[in-house]
Amino acid sequence: MDMMKMLGKMKDVQAKIQEAQENLVNVKSSAESGGGMVKATVNGKKQVVELDIDDDLFKPEDKDMLKDLVIAAINKAMEDVEVKSKEELKKSTEGFLPNIPGMDFGNL
């Protein structure tokens, strides 16, 4: 094998992975809790980008319930976006990285 060619290929792979990671900001997932009373949207970088809370939940006596619903919606959205992010990274690196069973390149 030509070492220079292999190093060039690795640089291409690194650039492709970096580009894919930067594009994760565009991968979004939304989830809700409380029958739709709380909705959270997160991106592939695991940042909350939107939070909708039904006006009926803004009562002092419902504070603890509201916190629980917000946490539940965000956690569900985070789980969903994790799957979408891995799929996006896999698509972006397809053809560049070998498909080795048991090897997970999703954390790169």
C-alpha cells in the first residue's frame, strides 16, 4: 500500500467526519409530554433549540408537574436526536469508512 495515498484518504475521512459533525446542528428532533402540553426540540449537537409550554401549565401549584413534563419532553427528544445523528453521520461517511461489524464510528 502506498502510505501517502493512505494518509491522504485519512485526511479526506477526517474532513468528511468534521463536516458531518458540523451539520448535526441541522438534524432536529421534537418530542412532547403531558399529552402535548410540553414540546421540546433539540438538535444533533444536543442543544435545546425550542420549548413550547401550554399556557394552562403556568400556575404556581403546577410547578413540580411542569418541571417533570419539561424534563420528560427534553429527554425524549434527546434520545430521538441521538438516533438521527448516528444515521446522519453514517450517511455522511458512507464509502469513506469501512463497515466493520461491532465497530461504531458514530462517536467520532
